[in-house]
Amino acid sequence: MRHLGLKLLVTCAGVAAVFCFATTVSATTWDMPTPYPDKTFHTQNISQFADDVAEATNGELKIKIHSAGSLFKHPEIKNAVRGRQVPVGEFFLSLLSNENAAFGADSQPFLATNYDDAEKLWAAQKPVITRLLEKQGLIPLFSVPWPPQGLYTKKAINTVDDLKGIKFRAYNATLEKFANLVGAAPTQVEVPDIPQAFATGRVEAMITSPSTGANSKAWDYITTYTDIQAWLPKNIVVVNQRAFRKLDQQTQEAVMEAAATAEQRGWEMSKKETATKTAILKDNGVKIVTPSAELMEGLKQVGAEMLKDWEKAAGNDGAKLLQAYR
């Protein structure tokens, strides 16, 4: 009897071990590179997305986030997902403007300058973006905007001419062109390198969100934030088609449902971020300035010129996109 009990115990333990092993083997982990630090609201939203996916799949699909460019540098993330080095990743959408101008519609100066217009623009842009990404074996999961972009400088800027000769941070082709048109000198600088770039004199001004400004402690290197609300650029999260299709139907549906929730949540987080981070800039001594009429007139002229060039570059995709938006 004693031997029988021992044998039964060993058998049960073996079954349990096999069950645990099978559960471990069947679980899938996706490494996900993101370009921004953990405290950035985009990264926080993605972290919640990962938690939602894990919960909805009972831990069968886990997403491990590698933030702040720790796994792949920002410009490398899209191709890392495309090349199946990682199954999923986040990047700044208009970084792909050199591939097709349609990717940069949301970074066109003064085309969509508030959240309502930005949402309408995304509704018009999304079908075009989806088709372009599908050709590269990618599926868009969700996209979230940054707060409206403002102008950070070491001195007051009252007209466009005040920007001439200034070393200007450019994070994509559109902003590089903008800098050239206003007579500034564009320099490519990624978010983690902003403080050092200002400290060493590589850049003297930038257009970016209140979020990036507050997170990088802009008060340490600039004096003035001019609220020009130039555009609301977006980040996008994409997944490799093959990796996604390896998932069973139920898991695919869970991912897409979590993505839809993340997009809705992310837009609301962005709106709150605008007010919160602008207040932080002000509390730390940054002068929050309403732009002069002369400055805005000059900036909008530059924006109109850029939009004409963008329409030519974007071709039929751009024409359809703008027609749907307008």
C-alpha cells in the first residue's frame, strides 16, 4: 500500500511537470523595441497594451518592452520588425516620409493643428498607411499623437526672420525642410540626446511637444516656449504579418482588441499630457509665449509652401488623403 501511494505520488508529480512544461512551451513572448523612455506617455500606454494582451490571452502571449532605443535605435525599429528580428515595434510615423510622402501627412506644418482635425486626418491617412505597410509585410496596430508641437528657443522669436542662422533640431525630412525654408541650420538629434545637443551647442532651437520638452528638462537649456501648435505628429505600433498570423484566431482578436483600446486611451492621454507638461514647463521657469501675429503669418506661409511640395511628392496617395480629410 505504501509503495502504491508512493508510485501514485510520483506519477501525479510527473503529470504536473509535463503540464507545466507544456504550458511554458506554448506561451509566446514578443520582444518590442520602443524609442522613448519609460516615463513618456507613449511608453506607458504601450506598457498597458502589453498588460491587456497578457490578461486577455491568459499569459499565452507576453510582450516584453525594450524602451528608450535599448534594443534597436529609433531609425532601425521599422526594418527590425520588417526583417523579423522582432515581431512588433513602435516608431515615429513620419520617419518613413522618405519612403512615401503619405507617411508624413501628420507632420505637415499647420495642416491639422488641434486634436479634432488630427483625428480626421488620421481617419483619412490610415487606409493609405495600412496599404503601404502591408506591402512591406507589416500590419499597423494603433497610432497615437504627440501634443501640438511648439517652438523651444534660447531667446524670444517674434518673426520668422529671427530663426535665420539658428542651429535647429530636425527629427525627420519634413522638419529638415522646414528649417531650411526659415533659414535655420537643421541637425538630426534623437530625443535622448537633446540635452547634450543643446549643452554642446549642436542645436539652439527645436520644435517638439510639451511632453518631450518637460521630460528632457528643457528649462536647463532654453528660456522660451512659443505655443505655435504647428502639427500633431503620431507614433505608430506595427506588427510583422508572419508573426501575427502564427497566432491562433482568438489571440489575434485579443491583440487587435487591445490595440483599439490602446489607440483610444492614447489619444486621451495625449490631451491630458498637453496641459500637464505645459504647466510643468511654466512651473520650472520657462516663458510660455503666445506667438505674435507676424510670426504666425510667416510660419503659415512656409507651411502652405511645404504642403504644395508635399502634394506633388505624395502623388495619387496624397491627393486621395487630402480629399478625404477636407
